Amino acid sequence: MQIALRRFAKDGYHATKISDIVAEAGVAQGTFYWYFKSKEAVALEIVMEGRRQLLDVIAQGYRRDIGTVQDMVQASEALLTKLFQFAESNASLMELLLGGGGVVEPVRQAIAETRAAMENAFLQNIKRAIELGMLPEEINAEIRAALVMSLIEGIISRWLFHIVPSESITSKSAGQLAYETARFEFFGLLGI
């Protein structure tokens, strides 16, 4: 699966052949079919496993107890650090999930569902903070979750894949980006 993932991210889904995957793995093509019905099946398995891992990371940020604004910022920074570290360690997966182009419809749908599940996990975190009285009830949690998700997708794309080359982003560590992102998440452009 790791070889297939790396190939999908590097060469693209359609350009990657099963024969390329098994040659690099040093196994016979029949061995591939013992585990997977098709190239689509291995891609779907990769996306599903990636979704599980990403949701596990995001779930670590779920609020259990009330806290101050500073506590929320620190908790968000810790969550984002773990998320950015995961992204850095799993760059091929993130490229597949965030690039997502050039795959067949079932894989594209699984990627869309993964991104929606991530956004929903952020939504649940925001709703929990509202329940605890840490965020105002009148905020639109769905829009805030979409904004957080877009912010994270954008930072990861710029940081890991240099979508918009910027040394001020690409030279940062996961922790440094998490620090900046958490403060922007809570304080916006004012940075207070």
C-alpha cells in the first residue's frame, strides 16, 4: 500500500500501473491480486486508512473540560502540531487527499468523504466548545468548521507541496505553523 500510495502521489493514479507497484515491491502480480481486486481497490483502502488516522489525530483535540481562551489556543496549537506532523510524515497521503485529481470516481468520492469527515470532526470540536460556554452560542459552527478546514488545507498545500511558493511558509516546522495557525484561528488578522 505504501508503494502504491507513493506512486499515486508521484506519478498520478492513471499513470501508475499495477505492474509498477509489484515490481517495486518485488512480488509477483498475482500476489497483488491476492490482497486487492484492482488498482481502485488499493486506492480506496489507502484513502480509508488515511481517513481513520486523520480522524484519530483530530479526535485528540475534542474538548472534555471547560477552559480559558488561552487554554483553547494552546489546545488548538497542540492539535494542529500533531496534524501538521502527521501531514509531514504522510506527505503522499496528503497529496492524494488534497490534490485528489486524476483518480476514478469512487476514489474521488472517498477523498471527498474523507475531507467532509475531517471538517465534521472540527465541527464537533467547535460545538463542544460552544456547549462548554467557551465559544459564543451565536457563532455559525458550520461556517467556522469550513473556515478551519480551508485554513488547514491551504497551509498544508503551501507548506508541503509549494502550491504557492513562499519561503516564509515552506521553511517553517510543524510546530511553528501550528503556533501561527492557532492564533489566526482564534484572533484573526489582529493577532491579539
